[in-house]
Amino acid sequence: MQSMTGFASLSGHKDDTDWLWEARSVNGRGLDIRLRLPEGAEALEPLLRAAIPKRMKRGNVSVSLKLAHTGGTAKPRLNRENLAAVIAAAKEAQSMATFEGLQMAPVSAAELLANHIVWTGADTPADWLVEAKAQIGDLIESLAAARASEGRAIVEILSGQVGQLATLATQARETAEARNAAAGDLLREKVKALLDITDLADEDRLAQELALLAVKADVTEELDRLDAHIEAARALLTGKGPVGRKFDFLMQEFNREANTLCSKSGSADLTAIGLDLKLVIDQMREQVQNLE
């Protein structure tokens, strides 16, 4: 189980070129990949976009590559043969586009020189690019490992919070049973007193009203559903793969039962337990928002 937050970095050096990979991940509804690559490293973009979804299903993932030249003495040399081939290819592409009725923007000399194959020498762009490309797999694995580490910490926190919910649910059931017994005795005393002072009271009608009040105040269903949600949460915590969306929906169900419990409590003690439930549920929701 992974968190959606994590960070990883890798550095490299080749001849007079240093580079630094940085990968960050934060919460997101889906998987959003954002890349910042230097000029000449465009070929790495499809590789990154293919590698990231294999290890991550949700989150806003940002990857950047920063270059720094250390000022080595070796200088690149222009490969005239390769440059001529690139120019010829550009002309052929222009001719084909015109034939098909398409317009192509003119190719500048800077764009031609940005192609690494027109350079040769000890510190050509191709040299560092090959090694930086080889680091993509390790970079993504490092980010996934960071997310997994954060995920384990979240699972541990959530496990403790689910335990708190189970304890509070047990207390709520015991408090509700005590409330029912006390409420029944009190109602019987009030009915008896009413019947003693008036002949107008309809005992059957009073019994119906008492039964209706008892049904309205009954929280058995809410407590049963709360217990079921607790078991569902435990199952999600021991499962595999992305569970963030399922857990987020489950937290909504937890909150619904806690709200209903408070509204039907009719008891200060039971209301206090309901409020404690809501507090733990809110704390859980904050953690769940980070799960993939």
C-alpha cells in the first residue's frame, strides 16, 4: 500500500556535464505526470511517461532534470556529414508536407544544432543522455519506495485509529443499552403517574407512543453498521494495491453513522461518545487522503 507523497533524487556525471534527477509526488484524484526536461533531453519524455504508470496509479508526479556544465577542456565538434543528413531530411519533410497540402514552420539553424547527432566529441550531449536515460528505472523505483515507506506509516496510524473506533463503538453499545433501561423505567413512572391523576389517558395510545419513541431512539442499526465499517476498514488495511478511493468512500459512511448516532442519542454520555467517534473519523480522513 502506497502513499501518494514521496520524493527521490539521483545525480550523475559524465565528462564536463553534471545532472540531477528529482521526482516528487503529492496527492491527486488521478495520475497527473508533469515533466521539466532540459533542451536536448526530449527523447526521455516518452520513457518517463511509460515508466511512471507501471509503479503508480494516483498522485501528481513531477519529474525534473537539471544540467550543469563544469567547464571541461574537451569541446564538441560539428559532424558535417550528420548535419547534411539532417538538413536533407528536413528538406524532404518540407517537400512531402507541401505535396500533401500542409504547411511546416521553417526550421532554424538553432533547431538543427540542438540535435545531438550533429555533434561529436568527448562531451557530446549523447554521452550524458545515455547515462541519464539509464537512471530512469532507478529513479521511479526510488520514488515508489518512498511512497511505500510513507504508506506503511499511514497504515500503522490508521490501524490504531480503527482500534479506537472499535473501542468507542463498544462503549456506545453499552451506553445505549444502559440508556434504554433507564429511559424505560422513567417512562413507566411518568405513565403511571399520569394514569393515577386522570381518567382521560388511553393506555393503548400511550403504549403506542412509547413504542414509537423507543423506535426513534434506537441506535442498534447504526451501531451494527459501524461495526461492519470497522471490519471493512481492517480488510482494506490488510489488502494490496490502491485502496485510497475505497477508503475515502468508507470514511463518508463512518461519518454518516456517527452523525445519526449523535442525533438519536437522547443521552449526554452517548452524545459524548458520538463526538469522540467524529473526531477520530476526521483524523482518519486526513490520513486516507494521502493513500494511493
